Amino acid sequence: MDVKEITAVNNRVLDVDLTSGEISVIQVSEEDRRLYLGGKGLALKLVFDRIKPEVDPLGPENLLAVMSGPAAGTPAPAGGRFCVVSKSPLTGIFASSFVGGRFGLSLKKAGFDGILVRGKAPKPVMICVDDGEAVIEEAGENWGMDTYEFQEKNKARGDWLAAGPAGENLVRYAVLLSGRRVAGRCGMGAVMGSKNLKGISAKGSAKIRPADPVLFKKAVQVAQKKVKAHEITGKRLRELGTPQNVNTYGTTAIMPVRNYSRASFEKREEICAETLRDRHFLKNHGCVGCPIQCSRTGNFNGQELVSPEYETICLMGSNLLIGDLVKIAGFNDRLNRLGMDTISCGNTLGFAMELTEKGLLDSGLSFGDAEAVDAILDDIAFRRGLGNDLAEGVRSMARKYGGEDFAIHVKGLEMAAYDPRGCVGQGLGYATANAGASHLSGSTHAVEVESYLNAHDNKGKAEFVQFMQDLTDAVNSAIFCIQTEYPFLEQNPIYQYTPKPVLSFFMQTFPGLAVGTTDLSDYCNLLAGLFGRKIKRRQFYEIGERIFNLERLMNVREGVSKKDDTLPKRILNEVREDNAPPIQLEVMLAKYYRLRGWDKEGKPGKKVLKRLGIQA
Ligand code: SF4
């Protein structure tokens, strides 16, 4: 096959059966491409068409789908990320995880938009893809290596997507790394480990061109200008990265503190972005092909390490009452090497600390004790002693030791670092996100904390949660980084020239109209250039709505219903020192179901499925 020049979508997906060793190619149909776009949507559809309900997430019948997006390898801003979709061993339902390492781009340049892995190899192996060809090789001594060491040793094979020891040992929140970038949530590393697969490499030499280069160039110029001009993507993310949220959310009772029991952290300034920049910053880095480069490395006690992101600073810091950036950066480095999610791990440790404090567990862990945390990370990854229980996550720990009142998870996924008592729409988002308490499934915390919507009441929340969830699924299928939602939605005349109180009044009073008229032209224009056909606003939005509903349907097949669309008891029932009013989840939820066209049990109705072209 000649892979010297390919269009933005190749419609070829590698299909690797590790049980039989067979390798073939799936041809993606034009219909699926039109309805599901790429990235998350297409990965989910591939899985839906091939997986039976109720398979064991760690069994050979589970599928691991990795998919790049149409924008990868082109100058579209922040378009180089890729996604991993599977049934999660942490939650038992479907999930997606996104990452911006070079693997997705290299796979595409090798002639494949994605790869579907099924079965289980008889002994540890690696899959190596090189310009249109793929082989399965024994992993040998690579099995057991940490993610950094493994990728460095095997870099001649190309760019990697790799599991660490945590994935090999089936830690339910194990991650996958591509370079130093992490597909962090829902245990994709454990799925890879369960297949006896250490990693997948890709090397490719094709050039990727958009279908309509003239149209695409014009769209890219407009989009890049907006990315540069927006305060967040053009300045703050580059200068402060995601830790910019520490001060914003630490002063609005959103940052998690002491296993989500407090509204503020006295050492917040010790762990904020400004301190990180002033004491530790070395250089920016980030995802392939992104002009923003929102991540950074820093000098921590003489070592150059990847700087922790906002989520890690909170979950491994304020949530454990650890106010020391050097310690947090050390945890981050260790967790990345072992291949474990910092959000789930921090939540699980916070829960274990509170269990211990209340006499329900004898762990030696206590709030503020960084040394004890340091000592237990390897035990979790290798499932030694108490580490074996901690490797199962919060929901499983609560089943064994009790403490349901303060177990912070939704549908088994530990909560990201936005306490909904400070932004109630985010609570509805967590309760209804397909993956569980994920911040990457259409978050509203930003519009709430920016006061476009009142953070503490229900007005407009159902409409905006639905809109952000559907939009984000479309964006995650294109794939553009979700940070592009700031410039593409806000860097336009309406946002720039309308006084904020007027905008806020409009959004809260006419939320349906506000979401229905939000400018999505940059996404549509970029995709039109990539595909060489016009994509209307309604079509683009509907793709997201279709993907969200398909995933819901897949989860309903696994037993998910209204009983699961809830929040942790602590979040619903406990009032913190800021005296924020309780979240009226039921009220928001009823409206949300109506808007979605779901029945009272949260099942997508026939009418909505028919409109979206989903075959149940
Ligand atoms: S903004 Fe950050 S997370 Fe998004 S693509 Fe760029 S570097 Fe990656």
C-alpha cells in the first residue's frame, strides 16, 4: 500500500486479535464516518457493533479501541490528540480517555485511523505498526518496566501507547502513556494489561492533507487567530497551565479539600499556579501539534519533572491536606511511571485516610502525611498488602470497609477536582456523564464560576449540561482539544461586545435559545476543509448528541438507570463551612431527562433514537 500521501481520514482501522494472532483491517463505512465523525464517536461505534453486553472488562471479550481524529496531522489548532475507548474495569460501563502524545499521529501516518484490540495474548506481547504493516512481538523483559523506561528503551520502534506496572497488575484505575502524555481515566491501562499487552508502537511516513486545502487554510487562519486572541488559550494556559484553576476554584469552594469535606485549604497559595511558575517553571510542553502547549516541566529539588496539572495538585494535594508542590510533583512522576490515574488514586487515598480516622480501617495513612503516601504508591501498583484493596478504587473500598457517606464517586468513577457544591450544574454533569464523575464530558464549571450562570441555582443548568455534553462529544470526535471551546465559542462579536450582565441574563432566562444560537462555525469550517464537504451547525451538534445517546444506550444495556444518575451522599447531604445551599439534583435531573427525550428511568426513548439514527 502506498502511504505517501493520505487524506485527513483514511477509513482504515487495524483489527488485532491477540488470542489468535490474526491481524486484519476494518474498512470504516462512509455512513459511520458521516454519523460518528472519528475519534470517540467512531471508536464507540466500532465497539458497540462488536461487543456483547455484560462482558468482563478484564476478560478477553472486552475491546480496546484507539482512534485518532480527522484533524490529527494537520495545522488545525490543538487537533493532534487521540482517544481510547473500552468498557472500564473501574466502573463496569463504557468510557473514553484522551491523550495528546505522538502515537495517534504516527498511527495515522502509518495508514490507520485507529486500532481495535481484542482477545488476550498467551504471554506478554507488544504490537508494532510500521508504515502499513503490523506485527505482534513478545514483550520479554519489557514486561514490568515503568512507562518512561519502556518507551525510552524501545523508541526506535516509533511512538508508543504503553501501560506501566499498574496496568500489568490490573489496577482498576491504571492509565496509558504516550510519551509523557496520559490517557488518564477509567482504567484503560488495566484493559491493556488484561490482554497481556505492554504497548503499541507506530511509525509512519505519510503526509496528511485536507480534502479541500483552500477552504481548510482559511478556516485554520481564523481559528488560530482566535486561539491566540483569547485570554485563556492565548495567555493564561501558556503562562500558568491548568493549575491556574487552583486560585480560581480554591477561592470559590470548588477545589476539593480533605476528602471533599472542606470548602477551603489554608495552604492553597503554596500549591497555586503562580507559586509553581515562580519557584519551579522550566519550560512549556504539551500535545503534538498544539500551539497552546499548556503543560510544563519544572525543577523540583534539582530534578526536571513534568509539572502536576490542576487535577493532580488537588487530588494528591489539597484533598490529602498536602500543601507541598515538591511532594506533589514527586507523586505525579511516580504515578506516571507506574501508570496510575492521579485523580482516582488521590480520591482513594483520601477515602482511606478518612476510613482510618474513623476507625474503619487500619492503614497508617493520615491527612497531611506525605511520607505515608509516598510509601504506598508502589504497593498499589504491585497490589501488595493494603495496596491490593486500594487498587480497586473508592467504590470497592466502601463495599469492603464501609464509609458510603463519604465515598466520593459517581458510577464507580472517582470525582474530578470540581466540588459541585460550588457549581451545581457541574453536579448534574457528573451525575449524568456516561463515564461517571468525569470533568471531560461537558463541564459547566467554567460558565458557572465566570458567573454567566449562577453557580448556586438551577436556572439554565439542564440546558447547558446537555449542550456541553453533546458539544464535547462532537469536539472529542473531531478531535480538537476541549480547550478550544473557549476561543471558538467566546471569541466572537456577541461575547466580546455584549456586557456580561446582559449575556448572563440572556443565558439564564432563555437557556434553550442561548445554547441553540452558540457559534460553532469554527468547528464546522475546519471540518468542512478536512472532509471537503459542508458541515452545518446542526449536523455537527447532532453528531455529539448521537454519540452521547449511543453511549447511554450501551450503559443502559449494562444496567445503568436513574438510580445511578446521582451524586455522593457527602456532596448531596453535607453542608461545609461556606454554608452553600444544597444541590437540587432531582429537579435538574427531571428537566434534563425531558430535554434529552429519555423516559423517567433515564432510558433514551424510541423517538430520539430514531431521529439520531441509532439502532437499539
Ligand atoms: S491545550 Fe494543552 S491539553 Fe489541549 S491540546 Fe494543547 S497542550 Fe494538549
